Amino acid sequence: MVIINEKVSIIVPIYNAEKYLEECIASITNQTYKNLQIVLVNDGSKDKSWELCKKIKDTDNRISIATQSNSGVSVARNRGLEFANGEWIMFVDPDDILDKKIVEDLLANVSSKIDIVASGCYGFDGNYKKKDSFFEGNRLFNSDKTDLYLQLMDATHGQSDDFVTAIGVPWGKLYRHSFLKKYNLKFDPKLRRMQDNIFNMYAFYYAREIFYLDKPLYFYRLDHITDYAKRHQSDMIKIFKPVVDARTTGIKELGLDKNPEIYQYYLNETAGFFLGIINSLILTNSYSKENVNQLVANANFNILFKDQNFKKIKDSKIKYKLFLLNHGLYKSYRVMYKIWNLVK
């Protein structure tokens, strides 16, 4: 049954989104559930997004707006949380679209113990639309949230081969506001990538119960997505090493490393980041014995080479690559990398 008296604050961080912004906001204002606060945070856009925000604000008294110098999506979402006064929080990306009943349907599945309720989504691009179920069937997570953590670290976990995205996104969810405040849950401004995934690792842990509604209620736009790694090859260490550090801190802080399955997924995710950084050094002509030695010696990467952990790496190709690097066979690795890419 819908909780008709509880306000939902919908936070939209905006950066250069003029092309899609009006369509996105219209899908929010046209919700069947009307008790909304809509917070638009302009993150130093260089296009006409801020002008659109001011124009849109005048069309609906539920909308409030704020602007800031470009500081990143984490700062924009956190700023939105400062303005939010609803009992529930929802995040929406400015190029996406909401099903008109998403708020109503998510609230209909709330109970007194549920702190997060989430839905599936559609990935869409022009006339193309693909349903993505993060998990098969409705699910209530309480004492055992293992599957949530596993999908945070491996997007393929529990999903079909042609999945769109994974449970770590901040959108398509309602968060109980008092719960976020109690545990001071915010997005980490130091992370340029995966700040939402790390945010949800903590949110999932502290939530008393999480309900997943296997119904696509969020439209995730695909046509603007580009290959981030290719565009930022020279920054891979700066971008992804902080992610590994944040994940490692969280895994240990929350005691998730005590779960053998979660710890194995953590090691495999770390191996993927490590090799991605190594490969970026090759592609940017920064690959050297000194650089690789520094990475191998890093505490959060060095654990991969300990015998008990090395055995937990699932992919034999990844194990072989780690073996080469652990034994100082850097030239062999570079040669093999070029061969692997030719084969691809």
C-alpha cells in the first residue's frame, strides 16, 4: 500500500545536459505520486543547462534549484542531500527518464524495516529498448546480502550475458532519508569513478532490509555512453587506484572480508583493476620496470600475489598475467599483451 503522506526528494545532478534535461524533468513532474520535492543541482555546466533549470523552476513549485562551480557528480549529489527535506531520497541522472509510476510502485513495497527499495531498468537508445533485471524475481535482502555485494564487484553476477548495468547505480532506488543521515552516507568527492558503487556498498551494509522489485521502472540512456577507459588511458592510475583503496577500506571496515565468497570476488575485481592500470601504462608508453614494481609493491595490489589469494583468482588468463608480473617478466608481459590484442 502506498505511503501517501511521505515526501520523496528527487535529486538531479546536472552537467551539460541541455539536450535531455527537459524530457528528464518532465518524467519526474508527471509522476503519479505527487508529494515530491525536486532538487536540481547544476554542476558548473558550460551549456544552457542552468538557464533551463531556472526556466523549469517556474513551471512547478515543487522544484528547487542550486548551482555550483564544476566539482563533480559526488559533490552535486551531496549538495542535493543538503537541500532534501523528504522522508525518502531518489537520485536521477539528467539524461535518463522515469516510468510515470516509479515512485508510486517503489513506495508500495516499503515496510517499516526497509531502508532501500530498488527496481530494474530499461537500457534505451533511440528506438532500441532492452529490459535489465538485476536479479530474477522480487527479492527481500535482510541478514544475507551476499548477492548484492557480489554484483557490486562483478556486474555479471546473477545477470544474463547481455545485461545493461548492475545494482551499484544510485538511480532506480528509494533510500530512507533518516537512514542516510544516521550513518552519514554520502558520495566520496575524491572518486572520479564508481563513487556510486562505493556509496551503495556502505548503504547495503547498514540497511536493515532492502527490497528489489523486478520491474523495469527506470530508463537508462545508452547513446551518450563512451568508452571511458580509452579516453582516460593516461589517468588510469589516478582514477582507479583510489577506487581500489576505497573498496579495500570498505571491505575491511565492514568485515566483508570474513565472507570467503565476497573476498574472492574482491580479489578478482582488484586483479582486473591492477591489470587495467598495467595495460594503460603500455598504451601510453609509460610501462617500465620501476612503474610496475611500484604497483606490485602497493599493499592493496600486493595481496594478489600471496599464495592463498593467488589461488582464488578464477580466470586462468588473469593468473598467468599476474604470474608474469610477479616474477619480473615485464618484457614478456608486454609482448604477450600485444599478442593478446592482435588475437582479439
